[in-house]
Amino acid sequence: MKKLCFVLLLMISGLIISGCQSDSSGEGNSSDGEVEFEFWAAPNPTQEAFWEDMAQQYMEEEDGVSIKVTPMPESPSSEAGIQSAIAAGNAPAISENISRGFAAQLAASSAIVPFDEFDGYDNLIQERQMEETMSSWTFADDQQFVLPVYSNPMLFAWRTDILAELGFEEAPRTYDEVLKAGEKLKAEYPEKFLWSRADLVKPTWHARWFDFFMLYNAASDGNNFVEDNKLVADNEAAVKTFKFFSQMAEGDMLLTREATDPFESGDSIMMDIGPWTFSYWDEKFPEMVEGETYELTMPPVPSEEGTENPKTFADTKGLSIYASATKEQQQAAFDFVNWVFSNPENDLKWFEKTNLPPARDDLATNDAFTDFLGENPELKKYADNIPNAVPPIASEKTAEVQELIGTEGLNPVVKGEKEAQQAWEDVRSAIDGVLK
């Protein structure tokens, strides 16, 4: 009996030692050497489905890797969910749905690692044909903390059927042309508006992406706004942008109260628009047909000089790799991403599933996308303008900066409470105080 107990004790001790050795070999490594890591997809069924499909294909081709794809928590926001996970030590190895501004915040706290430190990064950028797109994504010290997955160059839609009634053969391209169209519209239809956007009088920080930054980027030819935690905005372009909003407001051309489908109903004739709108129109407003009832354009610019190749805001998000993951998990996550984006057919699958344009310079010219864009011509202008789309500012103070653009500048300008020059001076002063 004593001998049996001694044998059992040796067996138990061996199991304990074996377990300890397994734990110390690195989190995410199974006993057979397989690297396991978690991928957080954006809380969107189509995006989650895409990444699940990619992970399954990759695991079938690549031995020794196990990828668990799950939707990221989104309460109260996906950003808050990520921050909570980092604080609790539960962050994934990699996640999507990261904006440039949020990436700057995570990088400042060393929560994410630079993509450019992985072997194969430069080759990935070349393979995916995204050198020009990436040029506006670089962070301080030329590091790259987020790899864009998609890029929506935000456009304006114009009710060209109503413009034709007013005697205009094409959509306006300059401030003067827009104001002339607005004046004619108000003269003929006093109850209609040029642009319906309730957010113009709200301080919501992320709303500035779809009003102020669309026009500022066009007016400044894509000039940076904040760089290395300093305000480097083009003063002249910013004042012209505020002045343009002021002129539209003074002409009663802006509808700033909430309204349901004002563009579709013809109550307004100008609308900031992303490609997610088209599936809604297909279901609810089949009469919205490009070339018949509406046209898509880049944002208007101050003068004819800037109409040839204007810039706009890029509604865009990407992938980040987390510092809390083991080196093995980080490398495995990068290798997976490299595999996905080295094949344009995978970008095509993404485009087909989500309607979100892949962040590729060659999206409009690569043969892999020709048929899809031919079947969905409304997406062609988005594809054409990916290189002309400027991502969000790279600052850990993005939310504070953009809220000040609203409270100190855009909101009072639209309400008629400040002149454009004074509004910009107040914005500059307030932002300088935040960035110190």
C-alpha cells in the first residue's frame, strides 16, 4: 500500500511539473507548439463573417496556428470596450475597427505595437498597392500603428434632377457655384434647403468628420491639422471653410433640425454620403438612380483652381496588434494579415460582403475589381478617390480637438453668433491649450 501511494505521488508531481512547464512556455501556445490568438472583428455581422472565413481558410493552409474570431464589445463603444479589455489584461492579439486618432491614443500608452517593425511589412504595402494611401497614415517617428482595412472617401450627393429644374446642367464644384444654386433654390422653393444636417449645431466630436473636415481637407489640399501633438492647420483654408458655412447659414440654406430622409424626399439637394447608403436606397428608395436623380462629387472648393483633384475626409478604420500579446502571437497575427492582404481576391470578397472600399490605391484600376465595380457603378467614384482621402488626425486628443472645432467654431458660426475669422482664432487658441 505504501508503495502504491508513493507511485501515485510521483505521478501527480509529474503532472504538476508538466503543467507548470506548459504555462511558462508562453500564453497562447498549446502543448503541441500551436500558436493560438484571438482576433476581434468589428461589431458588424458582415465584417465578422469575412474574418471568420479568412481565418478558417488560413488555418486549413497553415499548420500550427489557431485563430479565434469574435466580435469586439461595443458598450458603450468599441473604443471603450478595447480600453477596458486592455486595463483588465484581456485584450486580443489583434483587432480591427481602429481609427487613426484612437490608434494614436493607444500608441501613446504603448498598448499597441508598430506594424513597420515586422519583417515583411514593406512587401505587404507594395503587394496590396497602398503606398499612396499609407503616406497620410504615418505617425510620429515614421512609425505605423494601424493598417487600414477600408477607406471611404466621403463624397457629396446632389439632386441633379432638382438642379436641372433650376437651370443647372451639372453639380456645383466651387463655393460660388454652391451658393448660386442655393440662392436659386430658395427663390424657387423657399421651403427647401441646400443641405440638411442637424449635427452642424451639435458639439458631437465625430460629427466634424462629415462636415468641417470634408470641406477643410478640400480647401487645404489635404493639409495636416495636428502633427506631432501640435496644431499645424492651414489658417487660410480653415477661415474659408468657416466663411462658407456662414454664407450658407445666412442664406437660410441649412436645415439644422432633425429631419427624416430630407435628401431622398427632395427637401434638400446636397448630402454628405458614404457607400453604406446605397443598400438603404435599394430597399427604400429605388428611384434614387445615379445619373438620373443624383450625382456624386468630391467636396466643393473655394475656387476653380482646386477643382482638378480635390481632397476629402476618409472614413476609414484598420487593424492594430496589441502589446499585451506574446511575441509569438503578434507575429502570428501579422502573418495572418499579410496572407489576407497579399491576395486581391480577398479584398474583393471584403468589398462584396461589406460595400466598404478596400484601402488600395489601385482599387479603380485592378482587374480583380472591374466586374464588381461595373455591377455597382455608384461605388466607382469611391474607388477612384481613395488616394485623395485624408484619414482622421493622429492625436490622442482627437475627441477634445474636434469637440472644440464644434463648440468654438462651427456651431456658433452656423448659428450666426461668430464671424469666421473670430471663430477660427477661438478654435486655434482652445486647441493649443488642449495640446500643451
